[in-house]
Amino acid sequence: LGAGCATTPQPEPGPGPLPDDAWRGLHIYLSNRADLPIMIRALEEELAPRGLNMLIVEVDFNFQYTSHPELASEIGMNKNDVRQLLDVCRRLGIELIPQFQCFGHQGHRPNIFLRTYPEFMAPPEPDYNDPDHYHVSWNPLDLRVNEIIFDLFDELIEAFEPTYFHVGMDEVMLFPDETTPHYNGESPAEVFAKAANDYHDYLVKEKGLTMMMWGDRLIDQEEIRYNRFESSDVGTAPAIDMIPKDIIICDWHYNRMDDYPSIGFFQEKGFRVWPATWRSPTAALALLESAERQDLGQMLGFMCTTWCGVGDFARAILGESRYDGPSTSKRAAETFRVVSDHW
């Protein structure tokens, strides 16, 4: 074209749009029912218009449980709150998915379960013996644990009426040992697989749901060189060949890398994969591009996580943040905006 002639704007480089039926997801941690109204407004005004069609709500012990009131949260959601959220999501075409964090990574909630039942901590006196520590585990070898936890599952299933149920299981670092009741020499992989299979038996075989879990403990750090949080150096990776292939693996990676080979690895093992990002737009786009390159027909879509107060995230995505400077909520919101531009 000659000087002064208009040129056609070129599209920004980056990943192409996802297929129409792809899962466009968001993970939130909703611990206080007071945040529900602004989260609903964010869904209606920003998130659904940007293409969101899957919402994972991590509940854990932040619910007004009645089957075990000793584990209930006074400020957590109740069944009516979930019904309100469910009605909104159905109206907006969003699949609502409950999550209950199982086995490890039990701290920083605070952990009412291990404070109420300290005999269920595994090992009983770990390096981190404060039940509110970031990395503490319950004992999956003690049958009494599932008796309680499955009662809580039932309440969430009744409230959420879900098709999918996320059991967490990321960053498990501590396992039963010779000091732990019911331990008989099981390896970390065997314990991890037993826990996953127990949850699968209950949720899938008994309740007819589809189970989801985080994938980091199934990645061998010696084979795929992520950090020790995004991959396992504690012996759990062999569990990948001990669990059912109908589990959906949520493959989270939050740092910018040239490639993310676990996406292809999980598919080659026979699993459906849902990659997840967090608070870096450049890392998110790199992960999305890698997922597109490695799609073997089992890549479901893409998920953004938040890992901040859900009210703060909602205000940030609405442009109403109460923080002047940078914050996790602002960065998570900006990442969602950038990712949704490529949906």
C-alpha cells in the first residue's frame, strides 16, 4: 500500500479462540456468605458476558453443615445461599461445581476438622504439628475420616445439585508413617491412590457424579521439571497408574514457562485435562498456547483461579477495587480479562 493508505488492523498475537463447547472456567474460594451478593453481581455484569460457563466454588468447611454441626461455619454459606447462586448460574448458562479440599493441604483455612479431631492428623506429630499450618494432612487410612467427610459431601451434593465434584488433593506433602494408626507400610503413592479411589467410589460409583482433582501430585518432578508444588518429589507420582481414567485432571501452572508438558502427559495417560492459571497474564497466555498445541482430543478448555477473597476479586473484576496499588485480586481479575479476550 502506498503512503497514507489505510491498513487493516492485525490481530494481536497469541492463542486462538477456544472451541464453542470448551470449558471457560473460574475457581473461587467462598468462605463468607457476605461476599455472595457482590459475586453474583460480578457473574451477571462481567464474568458471564465474558464467556464464563463453569464456576468451581471451593467450600471446604465453610458451610453451615447440619450433619456435623461441630464442623460448621457460622459465616459460611447455607443451603438457601447455594440455591440462590445455583439459580443465577443456571440462568446465565454456568455450570456450578462444588469443591471440598481432601487429604492434604489442610491448613490455613483455619482447620476446624483437625482441631476438632486431632487424632486424624497424619502423621500425628509431623514437622508441622499446628493443624492450621499450610501443609498438614488427615489420615486417609482411618475409615472414620471418610464416614465424616462423606456426610459433608452429601450436604454439598444436596445443595449444589452438581454434575461434577472437585476433591482438591493438591500439594499433599505429609503422609501416614509408622507413628500413624492404621499404617501398614503403604507408600505415599499407595496412600494417595487409596484416597482418590475412595472419593471416586463414593462420588462416581455411588452418587453418579464426575470427579475432578488437581494434578500436581501425579507429576514426577524427575520426569517433568516443575517446582515441588506443581510436581511431586514425595513419591506420589506412581499413583497416576492406580486411579480411574474418568477423573478430570485440573493441571494448574502459575509461572511463565516455554512449555507445560504435563498437559500432553495426562492426555497420553488417558485423562481429560483442564489447564488452570492464576495471576499473570503472560503466564496464562503461555499456558493457553501450550494447551492448544498439545490438544489430543482430551483438553476440555481453560480455567482461571483467584486465590484471594472472593469479594475482593469480584470488586476488582467490576472495576471497584478498594486497593489503590497492586493486589492479588487485581492481578487475578486482569488475568481473567486477558484470557477471556482469547476465549
